[in-house]
Amino acid sequence: MNQPSTFLTRDSLANAKILVVDDQPINIQVINQILGDSYQLNFAKTGQEALDICLRDAPDLILMDVIMPNLDGLTTCRIIKNDPEINDIPIVFITSLQRSEEENACWQAGGIDYMVKPVNPLPLKNRVRAHLTLKFQADVLKKLAYLDGLTGVYNRRYLDEYLAKQVAQAKRTKQPISLLMVDIDLFKQYNDEYGHLVADDQLKLVALTVRSSLNRPTDIAARYGGEEFTCVLPNTDERGAKHVAKQIQQAVDQLKISHRLSPHQILTVSIGVSTILPDQDYSSDLISMADKKLYKAKHTGRNKVI
């Protein structure tokens, strides 16, 4: 279940991912000895390798050397800061350069801190912990701003941003991506029959059920509007998406929420499924495609996946 956390723990910091970028193996080894027992470390020996890692699995913090062949640390930092998908990754420069103009260049490139080699273990540990804490606190506040106030799942604003990022990622990696439009059947009639307070409670329960049916961290559920929810399923083909959709449908059925005005006598959902495959146009509108499928499901009996 992909539920945003609202607080930091010792474990959340221990699970932090740090990318160490340095072309000298001895420097990587030193940082690994200092931080390896406390965090999840990944390593890159070139700027391009660092960019590839960031786009594939963004770290929580980068420790960056300045002088590297081909793509140096300053240029790599500028590229990261100009990419909206990864520009919020904090970058700490660790370098043998000590002149003031060289330090200024690190700040101007977008770094948040600057340390001189050879690194002192205790200051490195303290600064890494401080920057990770600030990063995680900012992430928590951002996630809270992205939550729907009634249901607790993500809101439309987050959906729009997340979907755009995942479509770009799918295009770059040549992977499929799918989207589900989930609508509660005859919910206006339910609202009129049982009242707003009861309807709101059941809307929350359905939202929780939809979200709980998503097992991967990259799968997210968002409230699209009213009684309609959207699920984004990266790296998922149509067959996989329909499997998830049927799990959601069955999970809602199993709630057995009474609905006297429904032909099924219980609250049900209809789901439209859309998919973009690697050989298709990634500019296709997944939401519009799924909405058309949902319309068909609603007008051919409801409580079904199309």
C-alpha cells in the first residue's frame, strides 16, 4: 500500500539512498567505510553514470566530486537541477578544490553544501544526516499538500504531475504504462438514499480499498473527482492492468456495502483500463482513453472491467 508517511523515524533515515559520485575508487571506499553501515549507498564513477542512476532510481542525496573526466561534477549538477524529474535531489560537493571561486562555482551550480577532501568522518555524518532530515521533512510536507482531504488518497494535482513523470519515464525506458479509471456505480442515488454522512464514509472506505489493492510502491491511487478514482500503473501492460482492476472490483464487492437502488443490491465499481505499449505513441492521453472504456462499462451493465 503506497501510503504517504507523515513523520520521520530512525528507520526512515536508515533506508535513505545516497549516491556517491567519484572517479577515484579510493575516495568511494573511504565514504563507504564512513556511511555504509548507516545508509543504502550506490556508486557512480562518471557524471553520465550518475545521471542514468538518478533517472532510473532517484537517490535521496548525492555526494558529488567536482573534477571528473568528460562530464564533471558541476556540469552534472546543472543537468540534474534543470531536469524537473530529479531536480529536488540535494547535492553535496566533496572535492579537493579549496579556492573561494571554486567553492562559489559549487553553490552556483546548485549544490547545497561543500566539503573538502580528505573528509572528516564526523562532520560528514552530521551533514549527511542534517540534509537527509531536511529533505525528508520537505517530502512529507509536499505529500501532505498532495492528499485529498476527504479520502486520504492522492489528489488531482499530484495525479497530473505523477502521471506526466511516469509517462516520460516509460517513454525513456521503452516500458508499458497503464491507467485505471474507477467509478462508484450509482453513487448519486446512494447519496440521496443514505445521506451525505454515510456516503462520505463509504467513499473513504472505497478509496482505502482501491489503494490497498495496489501492491507496488510505484502504483498510486488518486481521487479524480467526486466518486471517481484513478490508478497509475507504471511498467504494466493491459493484461496486468486488467488483473489489478478485477482485484479492485472484487475487493469492493466483498465489502458488501448495501445499496438498495442498485440492481446488484450492493455498492459496486466500474473500471476503464487504458495502456500505452512501447511501440505506441506515448503522447496518447491515458485518462481520455480510460474514460471512454469506463463510459462503455457504465452503459453495458456496470460492475465490470473494460
